[in-house]
Amino acid sequence: MVDKYTSLCDAIAENPIAADILMSYGIATYDITENQFSSLEEISIRYGIDINSIVNQINSGLANLY
């Protein structure tokens, strides 16, 4: 399960749908960027996005896979 302390790389490794969710917010996920090893919380602050929204969407995507 993904939380606000999960790095972008770990979130995508756990659930590839996370990349699509993050890109929908304009967050670069595939290029070598400072985002790759940042926590989801750090990224949400950097982009001015609600962390709870991101985490809930990613975890909802995870729930739909099982």
C-alpha cells in the first residue's frame, strides 16, 4: 500500500497505474528527474497538489487490480 512517504519509483514499481495518475497532475514520471526518488509528499508540495488525493487515487487503483 502506498502512503505519503513512498517514493515515486516505489509507487510505480508497486502499481504502474500510479504513473498515469501522477502524469494526470502534470508530474513527470518517466524522465530522469528529481521526482524519481522524492516521496509522494515532497512531490505534492512541489506541485501544490493535495497528497491525500494522490495517495487515495493510487491505492484505489491498487484495489482495482486484485
